[in-house]
Amino acid sequence: MKLPLQVVFRGMSPSQAVEANVREHVEKLDKFHRGIMSCRVIVEQLHHHHHQGNLYHVRVDLKVPGRELVVNRAPGAHHAHEDVYVAIRDAVDAMRRQLENHARRQRGAVKAHETQPHGRIAEIYPEQGYGRIETSDGRLVYFHEDSLVDGDFSKLAIGTEVRFSEEQGEQGPQATTLHVVGKHHVVE
């Protein structure tokens, strides 16, 4: 790390033990990304109960070349965060995952998920339990009512937009799974 780690305490007295724990966890982040420029960890005690119920909020701000990563671990009703060390561990683990994802993106190793083909119902035969989808390139793909996932076959109509998985069947291309596209779906 280029700049020294900053540990800030809010709503609680500074603790050497807690600060040492933060430093130990943050040192491990250097293994996941060698270009860390700076890191600031804020440990905040949200409530001041004397016996139990103190919840800790931990925020980690980390800068790498060209990007700032932030983890803001608010405990909510998560009673594990009554232990400051658990709250620190969870926040730093979340930052580690962000660093790993950032490093993957920099290397270009992010998985590109293949988008499922889209089409519209072109033919439907409710009595026989099948139909055909017209794809964007004009092909017809057979589908059976059993391939419809989370939908009602009786409500399908000509023109209904769908996405599907396709394989080559005995009679030509067929949809193995068929999903009705919701009104909020954006077709590429």
C-alpha cells in the first residue's frame, strides 16, 4: 500500500486491539491487488448499551489506480455485528471480493454470458400442446408446452415475446426452455 492505513473510530473509544485486527485483515488485501494506493477503515459503534445490543458499522474505502472501492457494512438487524471483530471480518471479506472482481475486469477475465435467443410466438396449437417461435433472423423454432418455464401455456398468444434455449431435435430446431419476456425486459 502506497499510503499508510487510516483507522477511524466513531462513537467509541479507540482500541489498540481493534486497530491491530483491522491492520491484520487489511494487510491480507495486498495479496489480492498489489496496486492498492490507500485504505481507510471507519469502525463505528451505533448504540451505547452497557451489556448487549451494541451494533458495529464498518466502512472500508480503498483506492486503486483509476477506481475507488467502498464497502459500507451496515449491520441492520444482523446480530453477528454485535461483535466488532465479526463486523470487521465481514467488511474486509466484502472488500476482498470487490478487489478480486476489479482485478478480473482489469485482466479482461470477466465471463461474458451468452444471451438467450429472443423471438415471438408465430404459431400456437393449444389443443396439441405445441407451437413455433419466429426468431429475429426469421427461423421457426418448435416448442412444446412442457418447455415453458414459470408460465401458463393457455395464456400464450401469437406475438408474445419469449426467450429460449435451443437445441437440434429430430425434426429440426426446438426450444428446450421457454420464458415469457416481461414488460420490463429490454431486447438487445
